[in-house]
Amino acid sequence: MAFPEGFVWGAAAASYQIEGAAREDGKGPSVWDMLCRKPDAVWEGQTGDVACDHYHRYAEDVGLMKRIGLGGYRFSISWPRVIPDGTGHVNPKGLDFYSRLVDELLSAGVEPFATLFHWDFPYELYCRGGWLNRDSAGWFADYATAVVEKLGDRVTHWMTLNEPQCSVGLGHHEGRHAPGDKWNWPEVLRVGHHTLLAHGQGVRAIRAASPQTCRVGFAPVGVVRIPATDSEADIQAARTDMFAVRDKTTWNNTWWMDPVFRGAYPEDGLALYADDLPPIEDGDLETMHQPLDFFGANIYNGTTIRAGEGGTPEVVPNPTGIGLSAYKWPVTPDCLYWGPRFFHERYRLPVYITENGTSSNDWVAIDGGVHDPARIDYTARHLLALNRAITGGVDIRGYFHWSIMDNFEWAEGVKERFGLIHVDYVTQKRTLKDSALWYSEVCAANGENLLKTQ
């Protein structure tokens, strides 16, 4: 079985990671602008001030997307570029940039998939309490309204939040991402609660402002468990562990997904965090639990689980010498089979893989090309696993490779290269990697050429 007709072959990026133009045309500062000025917060003191200069080079970049043959491009919108103070005055130049980008995409035959929040929270709102302030949900809804009123005549696919596990956990508990805070669990969970409220209010705002029928979802981290064998005991153990809240960490699924898709926090999470819970007001869970059209998941790898005594899930250590990305993440292609399968079983919505990819040690070779066979192999293996899920009946609508181009990889600076397109950060020259040329063939064949390689 090939991939379904209409399957979206895409790639993704995020505003702060590629746009640059950090202080141009009325853009306000974000918490990432703030963190990048903190000593030792980012590798070699790098910032997103210029990044890939996509703000000025978007037409060239969309031309490369067209050359690859992408059917969709998932991008994010910078809240402080649109509303410099986070609330109040809307910056027309900021909105005009995204309007031009959308027009360029559509003229190239690339469907825009817009994410409203990919971590660049307005600095001025952080100074008013940020996500700790319950008003943040309303601030986000007002921002969503401004964006959708401008772009909603052409954009029909929207995502509210990207990876709340990261923005909340890495940003407000571990302190490795912006805003760089290291708070205790009562504050962290309050931030998370308000973030999920923002999602719910944002969905309402998108639907109210859109002048046409639109499709709305969000894109959390997909924390995937892979059964050690195909035995029913191991499959059930993996499924149980994947939807459990066992430890005080943000790296789980159900604390972030169950309120959105089921209208309730998970019982094991409520018990674990009994002494740390945020104020939950009447109507909060109803607000979070808005009707959605698809389930987005960012999946890069998974953890193997077997059934122990009495069926208790047990982690199976990775094999000695397992393949590792340049980022030292394990290569576990079956994550794109079991992850979508388990998520679809639980939440019963069409699935988009909103991010999947790998960091490689890429550079321009002496022949002028960028040869990245590891990325090709990684992607092929994961897409074959994804096709197996589709063949098994999982409703999967699209795949967005992370990333369309090398970019500012948050606290890692530009050290990690995830792109299909190589970026020379000194000259801003773009070079299609071998993986981009290979992916172009995959897009053109709707994945049928993948199946011939098995």
C-alpha cells in the first residue's frame, strides 16, 4: 500500500529559529531574545538575531520548497512581531510579512500550516507575569484573533501550541530554554494550566475569526513507547506506560493531551501532583476541551518497554552501540509506527506527524554538495514505519520533516543541523543537501519509491 491520496509531504520550521530581523519593522522582544543575552545560556553565545535571515529571504526559501516539491510547510508566527508588547497595538508590518509569506507559499503550490506559538513569548508579557498570569490565556486569544483575521482567508490549517512539554518544562522548570526559570512544581503546573487554557481560548478565537472553514489542532511532543516484542503483553505494557504519569516531569503525554482531547487531567497525574496542583476554576477544563480536527505529534525517537512481573512495564535498555544522531538521540524508527497507532487508538483523530528528523554533521563537500546519507536512511526507515501504521488502519494525513533548513537550534545555537537545506551562516548561501534531492523524489512518488527499497 502506498501513502494515501492527498497525503501531505511537508517540512517545518519555527519563527525564532529562522527569521532573524529581531528588531526590525516594529518587532518587540521575546523571551528568547532575553535568554540569548544571558551568559552561557546558548552554545558559543549565539543568538537568533539573524539566524537564517528568512525574514528577508523568504521568497528564495519558498522557491527551494517548490523545487523540492513540498505539499505543505509548517511555520510558526512570532507573537511579538505581530503584537510587539504582547497585547494592544498590532504591528501591521509584522502581519504583512506573514501575509507575503502565505501568498508566496500558495503561488508555489505549498499549503501553509500555521502554528501560533512556537516558544517566542513576548518579553513585555513575561514582565507582567508571563504564563503564571491567568490573563495569559486571554492575551493569546487576542493575538490569535489578530493573526486569523489577517491570514484566515488563505490559511485553513492552524495549530495553537508547539510542544508545551518543552516550553513549560525546559523553560520554567529546568531553565535550559527561555525564559530560563527554575521553578518548583506548583508554579510549573500553574504555567502549564494557563498554557492549556490559552490553547482552548485560542481554538475558540481561531474558529470565530476565520472567514472560512478551517482545521485546528496542536502539536505536542509525542512521548513514544515501543513494545519489545509483538506479544500482547508487551504491547499492553508499552501502551500503559505511554499514557502514564509516573514521575514529576513534564515528559509525558496525558497531562498535556487528556485535558485537550478528553476534558480531564489524568487521575494518576492528579494523584502524583496532589500537593502541587494549580487553581482549577469552574469551566477551565471545558475551555481546554475544544473540538479539534486533527492530532499533531512531534516524534523523534522512542523508549522500548516490555511486560515485567504481573505485566508491569519495564524499560528495555537500548542495544549497545545503537545508532545515534549528531544530537546523540537514539535512532528508533518503530516510534513512527507505535506512536501514531497508540495516539490514534486513544484520541480517535486524524494524525499529522508535525515534526520528525535528525541532526547530522553536515558541511559543504569539496564537490559543492552536502552529503548526508544518515539523514536519508533515518527518514526512509521512519517513513516505512509510518506507512506500516497507515496500512494497519491508522488515519495519518501528513508528514512534516524537521527541518526545511538548518537553523538556530535553541540552546544548542547553530551547532545542530537538522535541515534538508544547508545554510552557510556567514554568507547565508543555501545548498540543497542530498536528503533534499532524495525527499523530492519521495514527494513526487507519494512515497511509492520507498516501498520498493525494502
